[in-house]
Amino acid sequence: MSVQNPSVEVSGVTKIFGANPRGKPLAMMQAGVPKEEIFSETGHVVGVADVTFQVAEGEIFVIMGLSGSGKSTAIRLVNRLIEPTTGKVTVEGVDITSLSTSPLKKTRRDKMAMVFQHFALFPHRTVQDNVAYGLKVRKVHKQKRSRSAEQALSLVGLEGWGKNYPHELSGGMQQRVGLARALASDTPILLMDEAFSALDPLIRRQMQDELLDIQSRLKKTILFITHDLNEALRVGTRVCIMKDGAVVQVGTPIEILTDPQSAYVAEFMRDVDQGRVLDVQSVLRRTTPLRLEDDLAMARARMEDRATLFVVDMNGRPVGIVTRRDVGRGAGGVASVMTKDFPRCHPQDKLSDIYESCRSGLPLAVVDDRQVLVGRVNGLDVLAELGKIQALAEERSQVTAE
């Protein structure tokens, strides 16, 4: 997928570690020799191999892979903490691979902030001073640094903790300080290298929620590195999967889940919690509801082979649900027989969020932000969709393996 005016563009970037990377090791890599054989014959290590991707402004672009896949090397090539062997990296229109030391440092300060896995906090500085450190390096006035730090701490839920020291905070709180420091720098791009990997599962999920909430407000361009596919699919706008230094597939979470391009990716899909990736939109059915003013005779005519129908008010908002049995006999209006207690959800809700509601046996009313009815979801459709994706992943895994 080509991105128009990308915020970050990595084009044909290769990194080979060793004394003479542009010689025989590069020639072997370009000839398609496996990285293990290159190392065996030359002693050089292929970190990333001809990597190309684009990151759109305001998206969370996740680079995912197992240990040794090249993901952490890739993110360090973006801010040139690691020098590329070949290729080009462009950040907001500037080719950073061509910059000398001084303009490179300025680009890093002004354009990119990094959040590390192990927090990298100064133990002898207060939380507020840690958060404001990047601004101090940029020689921002102390009063402005203090205001920015307080605002960033508030964003990550640590308001009032500025005078404490890192050792007085839990691991999750320390990671929030690291995130606040990056936010306080107010750079358009955040680089997050395994930022939540050191946290226990519950706090890790809370931090993912925190990141998504902050992103909904600030719209930063975020490169997020992880080895956890569930995390990648949960937080990523798009996901780039790497293996042995190369890009295997790039796509939205749903594209990767429903259309894995290799046996390697398909095998990963077997372990994914699909309900946390697929949303209600994927199983939504359009429906024509009854109106609150309709009578039972009209309801009976409209039911046909349907078991249930929603009832909406004059603004199209669902106010009740009726069954075939409810309208089976008698006269009067649907308001007299409808059930007012029924489950509802939004098109963007994940299927995992509606499992409990599906147990009621009633369909879910799908409503938009104005609470207007846009469709319905049946519990059996949810199960069928999950089964279909699982079968597709297994089929693709077998076909691509052959």
C-alpha cells in the first residue's frame, strides 16, 4: 500500500554489521544467500535486508517480529542511531541518511522522541525533571519545561506525582513517565521500542489502552515495536511483520488476519485472539425496524420469517425489540408489547467486547455515535465469523507451506 506524503519513508534499507559490510556480505545478500550462510562465510550479521515501508501521518505503525527479526534495528535506522549500509530514510520530507552530525541531532530533537523498554529514567532526578529532560537539552525555559511536564504527566494519568523519584513508582508508573517524557518533547513522531514488554499482562493492557486514548487526542505518528502479535493487532493502524531481517507482510490488522500472505504469517494467526481484532462491522447485518407508532397488524405483516425486530423512535434510535410471539395476536401498538431491555453496541466495538451481551439470546442493536440504529448482530453470526477466519488461516497455512 502506497501512502501519500508519508511522515516516515524507509526505502530499500539494508544494515549489515561487520568490518566490511558493503563488500562480499552485501553481494551475497543481494544474491539471495540466507543470513546464516552469510554469517558463516563472512562473519557479518544481516540486521535488516532491503526493508521498505511507509508510515502515514497520525497512524500507529507497528513493526512486529520475533527475536532476531530485525524490528529493533529497523526503528533505530529511522533516527539513525544505527547507520544504514544501503538505502534511504526520509522523515517529514528530509533525507536523514544524508545529514551531517549537527542537523541530524536537530532533526532528532525536533522531530522524534523515543520510548524504551526499560524506561531509561534518571534515578537521581524527580519524575517531573525526568519528563522535562528533553526540553532542558533543547534549552527551553524552565517555566515552560515545568508546564509541559505537568501537562504530559496529566495525559498519562500521573498528575501529582512530579515531585516523586522513579524508585517510588511501580513498573507501570515508570513506563508512564517514559511515555510522558516523549509526549512533553512535543515531537510529531514517537518511536516506541518494546515499550510495554517489561510489564505484566494486566498493566501492559492498561498501557495499551492509555496509548490508544492518548493517540485519539494527539494524533501522533507512532512507530511501535513489539514481539507480541496480539499487541500488534490491538494497537496498530497497520502492522509490518518481519522475519530474518526482511519484511514479510504489511497490512491492517484485519487484512493480516483474514489474508495472510505466507505460511509464516498464517502460522501466527492460529494463536491470535481473533475477537480482539475483528469488529462488529464485520458481522453487522442491515435491518429495517418497526416504528414506535406502528400497530401490531403492521408488525405481523413485517415480521414474515424474522424472529425479532427492533423498534425505533422518530429519530431512528432503538427503544425496544419485539418477537414474533409478542405480535402474534391482539391489537394495539407495538409499544404495548415491546421489550425495552435489549443489548446494543457500536460498529467499531471488537467482537470480544460483545461476547457477554450475545448470551442474552437477543440480537444486539448496532448504533452509531448519535445512537441511531444502523444494523443488528446475531450471536450465531459472531461464532460463524470466528470459525470462518480460523478455517481460512489453517487453509492458507497448509497451501503456502506446500
